[in-house]
Amino acid sequence: VIHTPLMNRDKSEVRELAIGDEIDFEELDIIVLGGGRGRETRMVVDYLRQERQELKNYIEDGGVLLATGTALSILGCVRYKDGEELPGLELIEMEAERQEEPEGGNVVLEAHIDGRKIPIVGFLENKYLETHQLTPLGRIVKGAAPRPEGLIYKHLLATGLYGPVLAKNRDLADLLLKWALEKKYGRIRLRSLDDHLEQRYKKKLGL
């Protein structure tokens, strides 16, 4: 499922696209790919593979895309150490190694994006350790063994975290909105929202 806010100066629109729907990437400001399991994930990959070049052009042109959970593997072609291969959209190349003790639980990433330090909290359930040649989204600093996690390329952000990631991380949500609005309208400034509850939670975590 892809959620696609179409933003203008007066309102925004969220479209939920079903498998088989046509995608006009020129209309999209933000794409969010969520996680799934087994058969559902394969159906999404088969659907998006038909739009692979258009999706690649969208990313290269600075389009905003957030991939969370198992959607991280959808972006690439994952080759496992035991020889198994999971074909994805082949936009990036990754290798994955099964962990003897799978990670699971709430974690905190420390990300450095656009010159800012952004803490990202979410739930990690990961049986595999993925490696790639792109810049990591951040580094795990709490909740699991310290290591790089996720990836960032232009305005593509991908993480193995579930969440919901955007609901738990206002700074990350604001960043995606800022990127999308600046691409469409030029330099902008977002109005601050009341986030005292989120800040209290992050203070409790020591962030």
C-alpha cells in the first residue's frame, strides 16, 4: 500500500493506491511504503516492478519516499549469505545475514540529516542484518546492539523500524514535509506544533 499526500497551499490529499491502480508519479509529493509479510509483500513487489523506472526517476529527481519495516528489502535485491535471493525492485543492492539472536523491541536511532541530529524511535523486529553501500539512516544507540541502521539517498529514507514511525517522530515527519514542499514551492518555513508530550517522552529516554 502506498499513501501519497498531494499537497497544495490550501489543503492536502491522501490517496491509498491498491494493486492494479495506475500511478502518476508526477502528481506525488510523498510516498510511504509500509511493511508486510510473505505473499502480500511479493504482490506489492510484482505490482511496483512494472513501475520500476518511473519510481527510480522519481527518487533521482528528489521525490520524497519513506520505506519502513520489510519495505526496506522491497527496494533492493537482497542476497542472503546462505545463497538464497529475494528479488525486489533492484533500486539498491543489499546483502543480509541471519542473526543467531534476532533483535526485537523498541530502539532509538541517532540520525544526522541535513545538518541536524534527529533521534528516531520505533520497534525493530529483525531476523537479518542488512548491509549496503549507501549512507546509513542512523545508528542504533538504545534498545539493541549499536550498529548502523537503514539508509538514506537523496530524499529516500528507509528503515527496518516499525512504529508507526511518523506518528512517534515529529521531527522526521516535519523533515519529509519540508522536503516535499520545498521541491514544489521553493524555500518554506513550517509552523511549529504543540509537541510537548513527544518531548516529555524523548526526555524520559534521555534524548
